Amino acid sequence: MSTPTPGTDRPLAVVTGASSGIGAATARALAADGWHPVLGARRVERLTEVADEVGGTALPLDVTDVDSVAAFVAGVRDLVTPQSPLRGLVNNAGGAKGTEKVIEADEEKWRWMWESNVLGTLRVTKGLLPLLIDSGDGHVVTITSIAGLEVYDGGSGYTAAKHAEGAMHRTLRGELLGAPVRVTEIAPGAVETEFALVRFAGDSDRAAKVYEGITPLVAEDVAEVVAFAMSRPSHVNLDTIVLKPRDQATGMRFHRT
């Protein structure tokens, strides 16, 4: 586990699901902008590699486990100093499993998607909000998906979870009105990461077909948007940002060559 002391003039930014993909790319983008990334994920070895690369801190985190989240929040609290307050939280952990229709729904897959996308985001946000408020200039960024804004065949479990996560996040916007915390939802379309590989239980051929014939977004595209939103002046709140590949119109409509 990597736990270097934060720089005395670097605010802390927590990134969940940071061992690969969008989370790891976000850690790099924020570090380049002068943040001290505090990274959480289950794969601690990979997480530590990213933290060492960006000069951040790696802490184990399984957002589906209440005790793991509590330990993570305590670890973040131990890093906070007057010179290095917690000013940023990027809720990135989550994912999809399967493409079964409602009539074939696998409740275990649904349960995992709700635990990781909805309750996981709730647990981490709830635990860290007091520190973000105390900083005097906090920012909660939740990476949802266009699946939280529309629906598509075979995506009932994931779209339901992402709709719930997005609704919770947008409710938070009103609840924090008057508090020194900004709230930004970032909803990407097709991003070529390990997302499809997880969804299809490690079937690389099936995962590759998702991006076949298009130029998808990559993790760095999303990370740059996160960093941009978090670098705006504190009075500027970018509420919702939707980004897709040029080749994608909706969750079901692509231009493939």
C-alpha cells in the first residue's frame, strides 16, 4: 500500500475505481493539475502502481463492502491537514454485468450492479461529504453513463442502476445548495476500457465487438473532462456533461464502418 505524505500545498482528490481505465486516467489528469490523488480500488497492487506513478496515495477500497468503505474514509481523514484539505471526490467505481432481458434477469447480477453503482456511490459520498464541506471549496464528480439518461435493449439492470445513481447525484445538487460544494455528473457513451470485458465475464471477443467499426472514446477523453470541470472557478458548477464518440448517437445507434 502506497501512502506518501501529501504535499503541503496540494489539495486531496479521492478517485474510486482507480486501478485502471477512467479512474487511473483521472488520477493522472488530476495530478498534472496539482491535486494529490487519493486512490481507492480492490486491486491494490495495480492501484499502488498508479499511485506511485502520479505521486498519490493508494488505499484499499471495495465500495460494495460497508466495512471497507468505513476503513477507506478513515484513511482519507488521516491524510487531511489544514494545508491539504479534501476538496475533490470522483465517484468512478461501478460497472455492468450481463445483457439479459428482464424476462431472463439474473438477480445476482442486478444486486452487484446496484451495490457497486448506487450504494457504493452513496457510501463513499456520505462518508466524505463532511470533509468536502469543511474544506470550504469541495467538489463531488460522479461518473454515470448515458445509460443513466436513456435505456436500451438488454441493459435493464445497468440502466436501472445508472438511472438511480444519477438521480441520487442530481438530488445531492439541491441538498447542497448553499454549501461550499459543487456537484457534477459526467455521463459518457462508449468508452473502450475494461468495462465490456467485465460485462461479458472476460469474453474478450464479445467485448471487442462492442467497439467494432467505430472510434470509441478512451479513458483519457473522460479524464480530461473531469479535470476541466474540477478546474473551473469555485462559483462555476457544471451540472451535467454528456460525451459520446462522434460515431454514437444513442446507446443503440452507432455508425459502424
